Amino acid sequence: MSFDVPDDLRYLDTHEWVRATDATAEIGISDFAQDELGDVVFVELPDEGAELTAGEDFGVVESIKAVSDVYAPVSGTVTAVNDRLRDEPELLNEDPYGDGWMLEIDLTDESELDDLLSPADYRDQIE
Amino acid sequence: MTLRSSPLSGSHARTDASLTDFGGWEMPVEFDSIRAEHEAVREAVGKFDVSHMGQVTVSGPDAAALTQRLTTNDVSALDPGEAQYAAITDADGVMLDDTVVYRLPDGVDDDYLFVPNAGHDGEMTERWLTERDDRGLDAAVTNRTEEYAMIAVQGPEAPDLLAAETDVALGDLTRFEVVSGTVAGIESLVARTGYTGERGFEVLCPWSSAETVWGALECQSCGLGARDTLRLEMGFLLSGQDFHPTEDPRTPYEAGIGWTVKLDTEFVGRDALEAVEAEGPDEKLVGIELIDRGVPRHGYEVTTPDGEPIGRVTSGTMSPTLGEPIALGYVSVAHAEPDTAVRVVVRGEPKKARTRSTPFLDR
């Protein structure tokens, strides 16, 4: 099986992705992660204004079969939360890099992006 | 430890099925998606490889007497071709496993067959042999778990699907009846039993012919994930999870299957259970429906609205059919009435919930 790993993102080894634009970033979970979890039924995310610390868990994704923590790839302040996931958690399965995004944050330290996996490295990890 | 594998493992390996260790067996947990598999069974038909279930045969003059000694239901009530659900209890009345006991139809070599849960076949065979020897009974006890494959075909369209592949008159088969016949040309036992709440059948065929039978039944393949959500919607127990002889010892009365206990028969655990029945259990298994958002899981604490602990969740999921979080769990009898307001503690957060009777789904 082959998983989608977009080239414009960076990844954490625990299967989260970051789409960085200047000092802001979008965060979500990878295609591989959603496939491993199976049918997602519940997503718990922090509120706007919450502070994320790189490497620490910030939310929970539950599928029918499993509960999984979600880890912050980078540190920052939450500026937007994808409220659609509340009633449509299946968006994580259907469109993990698009409509299934989780949070938007203001980056605390852009240099943390350099610690993340490149698409090629992440592809190596999951294949 | 090497995992035991189903005779269909080769067939499963040719699919995208994800596998899991279940009771010492490597079995498919999900072929496509739990939701899709679940819906296929509720709305059409699906097939399950349940070859991990044990098969132990008991034959000879004392086969019925021996099986009666070790199961809670009334074995003497079975005519050839009939089956019954039962608990297997220890001397304290604690459930070691639950099982279906079949009195095999005339013409089959063995007299009785019982089906312990995954990984319990060895232990239960020993239990039967020990009891036989202690009591000087005349019966042959044989663990045939790796002689029989077991395939469940479940769903409203299961009768039509199976009818096309069998010489058994399925329409004449009532619940918990078993007959011998061919499926896809293979000599098999066909029972009208299942674990989903839907119309359906379980086919026991020779291990070596499993692929023929499985392949002939063309419908959605379903894994243990869907099997779990389907049984949970019906409030059916899962051995080892909703009761466990050491980690969560329960009597059949606590587990809500007191109806399988026939105190007018003689079996190991009877006297202890008579006392429990007279006094009533302290805790009972109830259905729980979450009102707040969240998913109840095995081990989560159940409290009163004031936070007083009253029990624990043993099984929980997001019900694919209802779209609501549901659970089974034990609570003290004072809180076991349906519609009692309770809380389920999800990651430290008390979530509003209420007890309710099972099944969660009308079937």
C-alpha cells in the first residue's frame, strides 16, 4: 500500500504534518496515520489561545478501534481550530492534508521546523 | 510465542487486511474499514473467519453427563441438532469462559461439541479430561480446534447467499439449530448461530477445505473490529474483556446471563451460584450510553453525577449503527436501573451518561 506524502510539508516521526507559511503553520495527521487508525470517530483539540510545546501531546484522535495522542511538531500559540472535525471527524480519513487539518498556530521558533522530517525521510520511515 | 494461524491466513495475506494477536491467534482485525464491514452486516451480508474459536468434542456414554458437570445450562434439554449458550464456571461460580454447546445431529461421529473462546481450547479440554477422570466417566474428549475451520455468514442477506452454496434447507433451521450438509460441496456443519444480532449462520468445515468455503461465499470480508462493534451493539459479552477469571472475576448473574444458569442441574459452581442468586449480586453489567461527546473504553471509571465511583466500563465504542458512544460496564446494583444518570470518566473528565438496557439495537 502506498500513502500520500505531500512534498510541501514537513513531518514528525509520530505522523503529524506541518504546513508552514512564514511564521504561521497548519498542523494535522498524515495519510499513513489516518489509515493506521481506521474510521475516526472523535477528535479532541485545544482551544484557540492554547500554547503548544514541540514534542508534547496536544490532542486525541479516537477511531473505532484505538485512542491515539497527537503530538505538536513545533511550538506555538493556537490561532484557529478546525471546528468541522467536531461533527465530521471522518474528514481526517477523507482528506487528512486538506479539510482534515487540525490547528493553525503562530510559531514560537521557526528554527524548530528544521528538526522535522523531510517528505523523503518520512516516506522512508513509513515504507 | 508463535501465534496460531487460521487455515485462511494465506487467503487473508492476499488482501489488505490488518492482523492482530487475539487470544494467541493472528487474525484479521480489519479488511476494508470497520464501519464499512459493520454496515455490510447490518444492511446486507458479511463473512467472518472465526477459526480462532475452539472446538472440543465430547462423545461416548457419559458425554452429556460430563458436559452437564462443567456448563451452567441444562444439557439434557438438547435434542440432536440443537445448541445452547452456557457459562463455564469454577467452584466459586466465577465464569472461566462462555460457550455454545451443540448436540450434534444424528449421523455425525461425535455426540457433543462445545466452542470455547480463542485461546481457551487447551485449558477447557484439560478441564473436561480432569473432570472425566475424577468422576470415572466414560467419554472421549478431543480438542478439534485445528481440525475445524469456522466461518460466520451474517446479515439480512445471509440466508440467500448461503442457500446458493448449500444443500441445507436453511429456511427450516431455527435459532440455535445445527445440521450437517454441504457448503460449496464440502461436508460441513451449519448452525443458525452468530454474534452480531443479525440473521446468519456459522459454518464448521474441515480445516483443509476452509479456502473453498470462504471463497464460495462471495460477500464483504469482516474482521474482529466489526465483530466487536456488532456484538457490542447487541450487548453480547466478550470473554476475557467483559469478564475474566482473575482480572475481573464475575458470576453469570453479575454478567447478565443468569438465564443460562439452571440451578436444578448439577455442575461445578452450582452451590456458590445458588447463594448468589438468593442474595442477588452486588454489581451488574449494564448498558451505558454517553450523552456528552467522547468514546468510552475498557477500564474507564463510572461514577455518580457527584463523582462517587460505582463501577467500570468493560467494553465501549462509537456505535457505527447509532452514531452514539455506547458501552458495557459493571455498576453497583443501586445504580443499575435503566436510565440512571451516571458519569464516565474519559481522560480525567467526567462525561454525562446514562445506564440503559441492552441490546442497544432492536433486532
